[in-house]
Amino acid sequence: MEFTAISWNLFHGRDFPPDPALFTWRSRLLRVTERNATHVQVNRDLVREFAGLLAGTGWDVALLQECPPRYCLPLARACGAEPHRALTSRNSLGALRGLAARLNPDLIASGEGGSNLTLVRAGGPLGGIAERRDLTIHEGRPERRSMAFSRTDAGLCMANLHATNDRPEMAAEDVVRAATAASEWAGEAPLLFGGDLNLRPVENPEVFAELRKRFGLATPTGPRAIDHLLVRELDVIEPPHQWPPGQRELREGGLALRLSDHAPVEARFALPAPR
């Protein structure tokens, strides 16, 4: 049974054109749309744009990070998917934060709050979500981190994680702690362990060696990638690879609107045949 998986950090539902000059104070404060010859930078609520792009893509399971909590139901409905959301950081007074983000997304930025959101397409090869568990990886500084663990009707287990950024030592601890719990909860079942791990194999080879040796989790997206889809007890049909920039771009007034500062990672796997 084959299925397609993606992992995508949504950048708190914001756009990210390749030209730094488009990020201006008048855009951030006054919500003025900036343009150059090829791209546009907007400062508005983009839930419909993210939902439309995800709905039009042929995945069976999506692991999303830096997902505004209020995006959960709109994305799930647009994609015909069952959701599992695990809140991460900055989620006190969530209704007020969400209102501020709808009014000015770039000004509040990550202050809206975040979540790890797993979506499983209803009617797909994996069935529905049969089990949901959340794990707090750590509390306190620099910010709370959590893992969403899901088990599908078809028996696939999935762990969705966003590890600490800009602190490789802490990110390594996050990843190993999450992998330990996910492996224990999954038992002998196939496991997809993915997300924004904030670790590059070329810079932290020992972490990926430990994931392979202790938990059987392989194979990283690429030597310099930080978004990964690691698996055990699954056949790799198409190895993880990043989307080209244009695949996450929409058209806005004849120009490109590029969603997020991360490229989605996509791979295709197969569940092993029953013994």
C-alpha cells in the first residue's frame, strides 16, 4: 500500500518572497503590498491561500509545523482530512492573538502562537486517525516544544515535531527525546518521524547516526536540509526531496506570491505487506 507524505513549516501562515527589499516597515506597519518585477509581498491573512495550495496537492498525510492554531479546521476541511493538532508555544489568550494576526500577520508574526498539525486525508489509503497522543518535549526557554503522535487505521504511526531552532544541542535533545517516545508508542508498527528538526546531517551527523542505529529511522532529506521525513519499517518508493520554489507560489496580479520561508519536503512510501 503506497502513500505520499509531505512535511512543511508554514512560517506562521505568512509569505516569503526571495527579495529582502520587499520586506519594508511600511508593509509591516501599514500593510502596504510591495512588488518587484517578479514577486509580491503581502501582509494579510493567507489561510485561504495555504488551504488552496494544500488542497490541490496529491498527498495522503501532511506534517505541518509553525501552523497557526486557527488554521486547523480550515485546512482540514479544504483538504478533506482528519486533523491532529498539538499546540506548541505562545498560545495564551489565543483568541486575542488570532484576532491580532488576522489584522496584521507580519507585525505579530510568531506571536500569534503555533502548533504542529498532522492531516490524514479521509478516504485515502491510510484510513482515518485511530489514536492521538501529544508529548511536551520541553517547557520554558527558549520556548515550549511538543510532538503530535498519530496512528492511522492502516497501522502507520506518525510523529510530527518542530525542534528548537538556532540551538543545535537543544534541537538534538528534542529530536532524540521525541524519537524515543514515538518508537515506544509505535511498538512494532511502521513509523514516519518527520517535521522541522532544525538539524542538518552535514553539521550534526552524530544525531542522524543515532536515529538510524537506535530507532531504525532513515533517510534524511539532504545534507543541508532541516526538514525531514525519516522512516522505519517502510519501503521508500520516492526518497524525500524539497519542492522547487515555484511549486509553493501562487499568482497575485501577475506576480508570484511565495508561501512560507520553507520548501515542503515530499516523499512516497509503501507499507510492508502483512506477514
